[in-house]
Amino acid sequence: MSELSPVEVFGFGHCCVDYLCVLDPYPEKGKKGDVSRSLVIGGGPVPTALLTVAKFGGTTRFCGKVGPGSEGELVIQGLRQGGVDASPMIVDPDAVTAHAFIWIDPAAAGSRTIALDTTRITWPIADELPDSLPGLCRVFLCDGRAAEATLKGLKLAREAGAATVLDAGSGRHRFDEMLPLVDYALVSRDLADSFAPGADPDELARLLVGTGSGAAVVTIGEGGAVWSDGSSGGHVPGFKVEVVDSTGAGDVFHGAFIYGMLKGWGIGENILFANAAAALSCRLISGRLGIPKLEEVEKMIHNW
């Protein structure tokens, strides 16, 4: 890999191919159903967040691991076509690109069931993350799945003065070691199931900060998001749209929030902007296809 120039956001984490199916009607357990629409597209939380930042005009780069062949190429080309620098991508000849199988219920406000197949993949190891990359950015975004490599990236980014953001939809191995290295923990309320069983979103945000994160934002679907920075906190309501598919809405939220960080906005303004972007992303199948234009987000907030 040749010497790279700095970007605004560098992301490291999981990537996959998403296989999406709209089932209409959605079958009962044990029954058969018909697919009314389907889509095969690159996926993964960090890549989708980076594509969101790129669509809003930011410069982004991603490092993740795929297998050889058409599926790995689909992931890489999807990033490049969306304006994300994919030059650090790792192609492991002995691995298989991860798959996510997603079933969407149009009668339940676009709710989805996701099965992530990682049975034949290999996670990036620390040596596969070049030492220079986490410092060549203003914001380092990671999902915590490859624990050793993630910790390396967080430490290097911190040493270089980059802001660090952790996206976690569920508990991660060595999560307690990551949080003190994180400026913003952007998580879903589902994290409570493993990190703090029984905690409501407000409690979860406070617990994440108490465990080391500089600030925490907990997304609660159409309800918006709650946040805490240890000394203050609050709730920012969501926006209502006609939902086709909620897949990837949280990832779009994270990208939009980071865009606000780049602009120097306060946390409440970041969340408001991210809530609008996430809501608009639900209008199409796949949050990635649904990433709105910057003007659409600004219009929704203006009309709020």
C-alpha cells in the first residue's frame, strides 16, 4: 500500500454482503412465505457510516477484511463507488466474505430480522492494521469486533489526537478495555441485554460514561436517542417517516453524528441531525441505498 494522505474519518471493522428480502406477507413460524423484493449489497455498520459521511461531502477511508472472489469485490466496489477510500482493504485468500441475511416485514413498519454468518471468516489481527492509518484522520470509527486490532487502533488514534468513536450494537470482547479509549460510544438500546441487563436507555448512557467513555449516545429507534457526558444529558426525539426498511438506520445515524462532529456542532445538534438522516434512510430497502442527500436532512430539520 502506497503512502496515504489524511482523511476526515477512518473506519475499521466488520464488512459483509447483505442479502435482503421483503416478505409480504411475513410468514408465521414454521410457514412458507414469498419474496416480493430482494437486494444484494455491501453491508456492515462502519462502512455504511462512512458512506454517509462521504455522501455529505466528507473524506473517508475503510479497512476491513473480505475473502477473494465476487463477494469480496462487491464489498470493495460498493465502498469505492460511494466515495470511500478502500485501498487498505484486506483480501484474505483463505477466508470467506461474511454474509448477513435480512428478512423485512413491511406490515410491521419495516422491522427486520438479521442473521449474520461469520462461520468461515477470519477477523483482522493487530498486525494487519497499519500503524499509520488510525492517526491519519480527525475521527477514528470502529465497531469493536476484532478486539486486539481495535484496541491498537484506538490507542494509536488517541496518541495522534484523533477523536475516537465506538459503534456497538451488542457486547464486545474486552469492551471494558475499549471504553476508556473512546470519546463517543454510539450504541443501540440492545446493548443493555449484554452490558447492563435491565437498564433503560438513560441508565445505559450513564453507565457507559461511568465505565470510561467520554460521552455516550443510545439510539432508541423512532423514539430518537438519549445521551450523557457525565455532567449532563438529555433526550432528542426522532422524526416520523413512512418506513420501508429500518436496516442500517443506526449506521446512517452514526455517520451523520460524526459529520456533525466534523462541523464542530454540540452533541444535541449532532443527534438531531443524525435522527433526521436515520429516519430518511428508512424510505428504501437497505439503509445504504436510503442514505439521504444533505439537503434533504437540512430540509427535514428546518420543517420540524
